[in-house]
Amino acid sequence: MTGYAPPASQSRSPPLYRATHDPEGPATLSTTVIHALADCMGVDVTDSRVSLYDTVDPDALNSLFRPRHDGTPRAGGTLSFVVGGHHVTVRGDGEILIEPPTHR
């Protein structure tokens, strides 16, 4: 059986960065995204390159995936945006995927 081998340029691309937000934890979703971006970029979380404000409203992001008023989680839906060339996808189940610029 033969398999697909990606071109050399694709095989050296950075891996997809994954993080998970805990809606029961103390951090807001936007804070979790900021920390995941900083980790992925290899910079301090206070670095000015790590900011959501030019791309997405952090309060709106927090509200979009906040549990319903009866406490049940919002398991569906995704939101994608780009920060500093990094393609960020936030899923309703708390998964955060970040593709570095050279990965896309």
C-alpha cells in the first residue's frame, strides 16, 4: 500500500498548536486564547504582538461561547480569525487551534 508523502516544504512546517479552554476555570476564553497565542509564538503574553483587539472583540468572544443561562455548555459552532499571521480557530467545545503563518 502506498501513502501520500507531503512535499518537503510542507513536512517542515510548524505543527498545529492546540489548547483547550476550561469554561469552569478562572480564566476567560479570550485570556486562554491570548496565552495560547503567546505560547505558539514563543513570546511573553505581555508582548504587544499578542492582542485580539485589532481582530476580534474579546468580550464578544467570551460571550459567544459562554455557557447558556441554565448552565449547559454551548458545544457547537466555531469562530476563526487571524492574529499576527496566525490563523486561530475557537470551537464551542473549548478547543483552540492555531496555525502558524508558515503552516497554511
